[in-house]
Amino acid sequence: MAHVVTCFVRNCGAVLLTLRSEETGTYSGRWAGISGYIEGDPDDAEADAWRELREETGLGEDDLELVRAGETVEVEDEEGSFVVHPFLFESDTRTVTTNEELAEIAWTDPTAIRNRPTVPRLWETWRRVAPTVETVRTDRTHGSAWISARALEALRDAAIEADDWAAVAKIGRELRDARPSMAAVCNRVNHVLSTSERTPESVATVAIRELDAAFESDEKAARTLVRRLRDAEVSGVATLSRSGTVSAALRKLDPTSLLAAESRPEREGVTVAETVAEETDAAVTVTTEAALPAALSRCETAVDAVVVGADAVHPDGSVVNKTGTSVLASAAQSAGVPVYVVAASDKVRPAGTASRDAADEMCAESPHEAVYDGDADVDVFAPTFERVSADLVDGLATEKGLLDAAAVRRVAVEHAEHAAWTD
């Protein structure tokens, strides 16, 4: 059997589908991902995936992040016998430069695969790399905005394949409970299921719509923050975050300087620092969470504002974020520096769930070996998240604007209404 790669390139929930031209040796006139023969060792198929992407789209390592490789799919028909190696990449652009092998391209929801004439088993190939309940539950690399989008994708795909409402509801409950510390996951899944017509087809349709809305909400939240910071003539920013929304806001703001702390032991926050250093003219300094109070006063460039993301916002205005945020917020308050949280309003917890969720938040911990990998019999306490008091936060920037305490409570009540779909 010949070995081939099939690469799915995703941008804001849409994937790149390509129509194979007559220049291809097989399956001309059919839709596919970015595909091609593996020229070397099939165990090193990733190298061929990158080569095909460069040749057929012009995209390279500066544009793409490899999300995952999936289990192979075997195809055997009149065109030949193939072992397909699936890959999923995340792209920061939809601008591609195609070659003669592609007659047409389309950025579309992946469920469109099921309604187009495609190469054999393309939907199954997609499912080998598509988000699932397990990937939502175990992702320790991305922030909650990213992970909640993956939850909506997993719900959409499950609904497309489901036979009845009960099957969809089961997946919905699993996704809702997969990341209890991340309110956006729960709220976005609840919103889809509560506003659908309780059929698999309706759930899939609403999930697609809400996925688009989620990306728009994060973008609008970033713009809200940037307007506030520009009005205040902020030039120096400090952060402790791995939030994609924080990164987007900082790229738009283009501050003079950024003080970025990493959260030990998994060093969350370094990616934000690297992104801002690469994509803006800001002078970027990385520090540790323990050194933040000293860094605020001793760095050569003054800090005018602190900006962090949130995994959740409680109805009382307190914020759940990476461990170390309280230290940063307290030091900022002592220095007279305002603290702003940027997050979509879907990160506000439903009213009436605070006591349960407060316990859930403290259950999330970094792996034991990330803190101590020696042989001594020692325990490790390394909570991933902590709750930051509302009196340390000067504003919550969302797609609805800069919210005060009363507005946060109204959003919490609305989310509680959506959560009632299980009743």
C-alpha cells in the first residue's frame, strides 16, 4: 500500500478543503484536505505533511501550529490502495498560495465534508484528528477560550453522527463537565443545547453558529480592553496569562513594554511573551510569578496597567486565573496600578453555582512530576488556578463592554437560565 498524508488546516473553526485538479494522479474532481504521497519513512510522515503544505498552500512553520497527528485510515478502491496519515494544523491566516494540483479551495465548517464529493473516507480521516471530550479534558497547553471552541467542535461533530437527542445530551453533559474550572466550556455547551430544538441536526446547526459567535466575542473583548488602555494612555503592561484573548489585545495595543510572568511549574505565560515579542515592537521582559512584586518596581520601564485573562468570573466579580495572579494583583494595587481582566462574557459562571465551582477549581493541579520528580516520599501541592478577589480587579473587558458588578450579576443569571436544559 502507498502511504499518503492528509492535512487539515483550521482557522477560527473553519478548515481548508481543496478540490483536486486534473493535474493530480488520483481522485481528480474530488474534495480533500492537503494531500500527497509520503516520500520517506511513513514513521516520519510529519516531514511530508509540512512539505505538502508548503507546496500546495505556501504555508510554513511561521503560519501554522501542529495540533495533532491521528491514527491512520486505510483506503482501497479502484484508484489504488492507500494508508492515510491524518494531521491537524492551526493557521493564523486564510491567505494561501495554491499550485496546479488544486482547482479550487474553500474555508468551511468541517461538516461540509459530508455533503461534498470527496476522496474516500475523508470524514473519518477528519474525525481521527478532530476535538473530542478527551482532548477537551486533557489539554494543558491552551487557554479556556481555545478549549471552549474545541468543545463546541466536539459537540457539533457528535451531533452530526448521533441518532437521537439522548446521544447528543450525553456528549453535552460530558463536555460540560470536562473542565469544571473553565466556565466558558460549560456556558457555551449549555447555550447550544438550551437554544436548540433538541434534535441532532438542530444541535449541529446551533453549535456552528455559536462557534462563530465565540470567536467574535473574544475579538470584541480584546477591542474593549484596547480602547480602555488607549484612553488611559497605557504604554507599559504586566501580565500573567496564557490567554489567547490577552495576546490578541496586546498585539492590537502594541505597548512600549511588556512584563510577562511565567506561572510555575508549567511556565504558562511564556507563549504570550514570545508572541508579543515577535509581533509587536514592545520591549518584553519575562519573569517568574514569585518575582512579580519586585519586577513591578524595579524594571527599567514603568508598568501602567496589569492585564490578565480569566478561566472563570464568579457572579460576585471575583476572577479565577492562573496561580500567581493574586500576588500580581495585590502588588499592582499597592503600587497604584490598575488591574484589568479581559474575557468573553461566557466566562461568567452561572448564578447559584459558586460554592460547587469554587471546590472544583481547587481540584486542578499541575502534574506531580512537573514540581518534583525525585525519589523521596514527598507530597506536592501545585494548584493550577486560584481565585482573585473582586476588590483587586478594576474592570472586566468583554464583548459587551467594560462590565461593572451589577452587569456581571445579570450575565450570571442569563447563564443559569441556559444551564437549565438538563432539568
